[in-house]
Amino acid sequence: MSDTRFGRQELLFGEAGQKLIRETSVAIVGVGGIGTQVIQSLVFLGVHHFILIEPGKVKKSSQNRYIGMRHSDPVGTLKLDIAERLIRGVDPEAQVQRIEGWFPSPEAIAALQTVDVVFGCVDKEGARLKLNEECVRLGKRFIDSATEIHIKEDGGIQSYGGRVFVRWTEQVGCLVCCDVIDLREAGEDLASAEETANRGGIYGVQQNENGSGPSVVSLNAVVAGMAATEFLVGMTGIRSPNRLTIYRAERGIVSLSRDEPAQDCLVCG
Ligand SMILES: [Zn+2]
């Protein structure tokens, strides 16, 4: 075996698989704790064409989990700058298109049309719902990642972990009919975004800067790793991606959902 950049992984999926990965274009919607982990895995796998969609800037509290963030990066650095540096550190020739804005802006939706696979890495259900709708409408392969940490009212830990949902073919259904999105919370997010727009603010689904929940790097790593793995098995044809993979960290297990999507989905039916 020659000592080449991708030699060790070509032992798994071959040079033909490696070529498919290189030729695939991806959009990462949300470049945060999960998004930077997904980006890191994809660039090491050999993905070469990236569109990054994210308006935010790092805070002091980003330092516990943003892959690629350095101690010397000042608060207020664009998350896009950190992600692009992360990509170029591994692949200086990578194609990186940056969209500095909230999803769903018209520019972001137009960009989704140009890629092969969309990675959802947002932390608000409103943005997730909109992204699900656009991926269904545009017929895009969609890999959505989320971590979930539930703290009880008395401060005790209820559960922690995450999940990856993959819509690789139309038969899979979507986040709505597979019941993996909190529609009540999504509605609240969208209503508050609408209110902001009505006050002359930025159009789109904004993150709540103050209402951020718990977030831990190692949970993000597992979920992002599952997402990147479903991508690579799907792209290289090793197997079909699984619809819903669930990580229950409090029990230390990863399992597959066997639930079938509900009939007559309003989004994808
Ligand atoms: Zn559906």
C-alpha cells in the first residue's frame, strides 16, 4: 500500500468510493458545536466542495466545544472564519463558499439547490423545520443532527445524547412524519422570528442568544461522527444510510429507530 493521503480509508471503500466523496458537494447549515465537528470529519474524509451557512460570532462560552477555535481567537470572531480555517488547514485547495446569514434567507435557499447533500446542524427547531421543508421541496439528500440534554426542574439530569436523521431517498419520509422534531417549539421559534422581521430586524430564523441550553463537546462528537458515517456509507455504497440513529448516552447505547413514518405527511407526502 502506498503512503497516500487517503490510502488507509480506501482500504474500506476503494479509490472509486474516494472519488465519489471528492466529487460530492455539501452544505453545512449551522456552523456551531455540531457543525464544526461535521466539517472536520468531512474534510478529513476528502470532501472538497463546501457551502457554509452561518451568521454567528463566537462567544467565550463557545470555547468548550467549537472545533478549530483557538485560545487566541477573540470573542466576536465569525464562526465562518473558524470553520474555513479548519477546512483549509486540512485541504488548502478546498472550495468554500460562505453565506453569512440566517437560514432561511433567499441566498441560503438558492445555495442549497447547488449541492448534493445538506447537513442540518442548527440548534433551533424553527430553522430545522424550514430546512426540512426546503430539502424535501428541492429533493436534496438531508442529514440532520441534534444533541439533546434534558435537565429536570429540580436540576437533576433526565437524559442526554442525540440523534441523526437521514433522508437519503423520498421513501424515508421527513422530520415531521417521522416525529423527530418538536413542532410546538418550532412554531414558537418561527413566530418570534416573524416578530423580529416585523420590527424591521433581520429576516430569518434567529438563534436565541441568551436562551442557549446545555452543550457538551463529546456528545456533539458522537452525533457528528454518526452523521459523517451515514454520509460515507451512503456515498460509497457500503450500505444504505439508516433513517434514524439514536444515541442514549445515559445508557451508553446507540440504536436504530424501527418506527415507520406517519401517512399523508403535509411536508413530504
Ligand atoms: Zn414527511
